[in-house]
Amino acid sequence: MQGSSGLTVHSKAIDLVAVVYGITGHFPKHELFGLTSQLRRAVVSVPANIAEGQARIHRREFLHHLSMARGSLAEVETLLLVAVRLNYVQSDDLRTVHVQAKRLQGC
């Protein structure tokens, strides 16, 4: 099953959610309502926007939601750079997310 939208990109976005949740699970507890929460909300909005756009009637609406998903993906990458700077994330984890993000953009 490729997700509610029937798109491969949706399935890959769900995979990215799992990776980011795994990474943020190791963040300090004092970040639970800060960086952890913001990162998780941003990464979940990627597949959510893809699914919502797919459910819309007009192609223009679908493209608008894909644009919002792309923006959320950029937010995830930026927040992870902040997390690296704060020594919450290892560079290898950042590379993993970056590779997955590029795959999503190529779908």
C-alpha cells in the first residue's frame, strides 16, 4: 500500500516521518515542547499536505499542496541544521534525512 493518496511520494514522506521521529526521540527532554515538537509537526505536514492535495478536485489545488509540502520539507531540513548546531543530531543522521528529502523532491 502506498498511502492514502496512492502516490509513491506519499509513502516516502511517511518513511521520512519515521526517521525524524526516531532522531527527535533522542533530543533532550527540555526540547520536547520546542525543537522536538516543531520538527515533528513540520515532518508530519509533508505527507499530510500531499494527501490533502491529492484529495482535491482541481490540479491547481494539488500543486498548491505539493508546494506547501515542499516548504515543510525545507523547514525540516533547517530545523535539523539547528539541531546539529546544538549537538542534538549527528551529521550521519542529518545526511540520512537529506538523502530522503532529495528523493522526495525527485518524485
